[in-house]
Amino acid sequence: MDTERTTAPIKAVRASSRKPLQRLSPAIAEQVERLLGGRTRDIRLHGELARLFRERSWPRTAKIIRAWMVWVIVLDILTLALNAILLPAETVMSMLWPASILPPAALVAVLVFRRPHALWLQGVFILSTVFLILLSVALVGVNSGGEFYERHLTIMLFVAVTAIIIFPVPLGWAMAIGASALGLYLVFQLHNPGIEAGSALAGTLFFASGVAATIVARRTTTIFAQKTFLLELRDRSRLAELTDANSQLELLARTDPLTGVANRRSMMETLHHFWNEELKPTSGAAMLMCDLDDFKHLNDNLGHAEGDRCLVKVAGIIQSSMRDERDQVARYGGEEFLVFLPGSDEKEAKAVAERIRSRVEAASLPNPTSRVVPWVTVSIGMAILQNGCAVSAEHMQRQADAALYLAKKTGRNRVVVHTPEAEQAS
């Protein structure tokens, strides 16, 4: 038996219902359920789950980072231009060189985050870029002195806080951004001639509480994002399981459970599609009605188990005798098989029918009480549709049945082509 051809209907049904969904591995599924079953605040992603989360969220993360960098560049240039209009030239010149650090640093980050990189490399780029941006903002105020000194240090902290809030990055990265901003603030404030060291420390502690609260908020946002990701993973996995189950149900509905070939319903759908979608004036087709000779005698003599085994073997022989994947075979009744050969003329159909008949006979499946020979044989009635004649599928089946009746009547184990005389004889 040609097992690859026998399983063709199964493969076709599976292919037609395949979706871009995947089941989770048992280990991952168990981890997802455990995390979702616990407290939301305890969610932590590790290993494969963390990798999947980064892979899923990277496009959005990269887009947010690029957008933030672009806006920082735009605001830096606009601020410098506005200061050039409103402030003295000497003050503007003192701001110019530190302000020029920001645009190229941010532009490098924009270019880097256009495609994925290793996680550690992303971390290096994002942290070094943000540090240079914060340093640029702080130095603008430090170089200008006076009222600009502390103002720009506060602006620097504001920039750091917006980065922490907006960037959907690991908690460690957010903490590093906050620490670098507070470190720069403390260092520059300790060198600020306008305030005492105690005031610098107090101001740093005050802003540290705000940065810490921002990092906690960032962590909460990340947890909710990870929970949403876990729920999506579980839902997609369940949908994949449901899709597979529906595919199996569809397969069962279209396949004969004993022989594995298509059932009558599936064949009717195939014929309906051909007659309504593919039939053209130049189309040809053939229909073979195959019936096992003296099958009742086989069941009575050898038992139904042997009869079932015989049906499975014959179904495989018929399936392996088809020309290509367009040819269809279905179990049409108890021991009847209907074969549909689209695009076939009488010569090709006779060749297929004779191949089926001879292979079944050569298989020598026992049927000791057969009235033909002491093994299983098959009679075949054949109807031909030529040049897209206005003949319905039901009429062709009746023609094939009439030819089959004549094959039985004239000795069995033979192929008979439908003729008007065959129809009258039936």
C-alpha cells in the first residue's frame, strides 16, 4: 500500500486549517500557569519566557526609544535657538559646546535601535547614550553658571525621569539611568558655589525619593506588560489547541474511520466543487464505482474482523492506483468505493480501473466462498463525462452504478464502461 497517498486527505485537511499559532511546550505552559496563578507583583520572567517576551516587545521598545531620542534632539536644537535669541552671546557660546554633545549621541542610538542586537549590547548603548544626554544637559547649566546652574541640573533629572517612565526596559537599566542622573546631580551640586554641601546632599535625597518612586512605577508597568504577555501566550496556546481539535473533528467528519480514505460526504463536496467551479466546455472526467465481489460471503465465512481488514487493504490499493493528487477515492457504502478522476478521458480511466482490478486480484486476499476465485476481487462500473456535457454528478453516479450492475451480472471481476445498453440492462 502506498501509505503516503493514503494519508493525503489527512494532510490536506491539516494544511487547510493551519494557523500561525503554536502550542507551548509542557515546561513553558506549566511556568505560564504557575506565574498567572500567583500574585501579579511576584511575576518574574526567566529563561525562555524572558527571551520570548523580549522578542515580542522589541519592535515596540525600539520604536519608543527612537522616538524619544528624536524628540530630545529636536528640543535641544529648539532650546539652543531660543536661547540664542533671548540670551547674551557670551552665555549662548558657553552653552554651545556642551549642547552639541547631545544630538550625535542620540542619533547614534536612533541608528542602533533600527535592528535587534544582543541584550547586553542594547544595554550598553542605551545607558551610555542616556548618560551623555544627561551630562550634556547638566554641563549646559554648569558652564553658564548663575541661575542656569541649578535649573539645568533639575532639567537633567526631569529628562532622566521621562526616560525611566517611557523606556520599556529591564529594571536594572532603569535603576542605572536613575543612579547616573542622581550621581551627576550630586557631583555638580557639591561643586556649586551657590549652595552648601549639606544643601546639595539634601537636594539629592529629595530627588532620589522621586526617582525611586518613578522606578517603582516603571517596575509595576513592566509587570503588567509581562502579565499581558503571559495571558496572550496562554490564549494563543489554547487557541492553537482548539484549532488542532477542530482540525481533527473536520478530519473525522470527512474521513472514513475504518479505511482512512475520504467518506461519502467528502466526495459529495468534491463533486459539487468540480461541477460548480471547475467544469468547463472542454472538461473531461470519469467516475468509477468499485464493489468487492461476494463480500457478504467473506464476512459470513471469515468474520467481520477479516472483512474490515480486507476493506482497509483494498482502500489502500485503490488509493495507490490513482494518477495524482487530483484523483479522489471515497468509501461510498459498505463495500463500495467511488473514484473520481477529473480531467480524465476514457482511455486513462480504463487504465486506472484495470490497474485497480488487477492489483486487488493480485493481492490474493482470501475469500474462499467467492463465486469467482477463492480470493477477493472487485467489479468496476465506469461512467465518462466528455467535453463538459450537460450531465449532473448524480446522473454520472447512476451511469456508473448501471455499469457496475452489468459487471456483476456478466461474471464479476471486470471493468464495464457505461453505455445506453448498460443503463437499459440495469
